[in-house]
Amino acid sequence: MDRASATTDATLETPAGGVAWSARLLTGDARMDGTHVEFAQLLNQILATPEAGQLPLYQTFLQHTRDHFAQEDRWMQATGFTVDNCHTEQHQMVLETMQSVVAHYQSGQTEMLSRMCQALAEWFDGHAASMDAGLAQHLSSVGFDSVSETLADPSRVRHVVVSGCGSVSCS
């Protein structure tokens, strides 16, 4: 998916508290942008659904988010990030919180899914613009192809050690 189609493909109506997709969310990496579009669409679909029907959608969204974060974490590992970098740690915290919401919903606190999705929409905006945009820039700078998940020249990351989050404001 190229940058133009990533923007076009995200033309899902934005429910209250959802992700309003725009070009500002594009990172410059087509595969990452495509995954982000899917993330936004799934999240918005949940928020547009009555609470009684949200759990199956949320479980699909949770699995998508696990896969989404695992994908980025693989890329970070392949391009010189330390295992305990703060970008990966943030992914882990978000997933733990998302998982805990399922138990709340199942115990009768059905409003928790909508509240979690609204919080994720707010979080995603900053995460995509900072950590993910920085990661995309890093991937490009070391010649990493996110589609094949390969490096054109592995020696370019041999001496790279990234312990921060990958954003342009963090090493």
C-alpha cells in the first residue's frame, strides 16, 4: 500500500472519540501505514458498534494489535534496537491494558471497551507521529525493507544500538 492509498483506504467515518485518519498519521513506510490504517478502521468500527456487540470486534482488534506490535518489535530487533527499548515497552503496556479490559467487559463493565478504544485513539495519534514515524525513518536510514523484513546491507546496523523509543526526539 502506498502513501496515497493508505490515506484513501482509511475513509471510514470517524465515530466520537475515534481515530480521525489523515496524512499526518503517515510514517513514510507503506507497510507500517497500511497496518495503521487497519488499526484505525478496527478501532473506529468498535466505537461505532453498540456496547452489547463490541466484544467480538474488540477481540479481533486485540489480536490485530498484538500482530501489529510484534511486527514493529521484529523490525526494531532486526535494525539494532535493544530488547528493552521504550517503544517495545510501551507496546507491552498497551497490550496488557487492552487484555485486562476484556475481563472488565465480561464482568459487566461493558463501557470499558469504548473507554479503552477512546483512550487508544488519543494515544495512537501521538505514538504514530513520534515513535512510529521515528522508527520508519530509522528503517529507511539503515536500508530495511519492511515488506520482506530484510536489510539490503546488514553491516549498516552492526554498530547501531538504539535504546530509546525510535522517535526523532529520543535516541
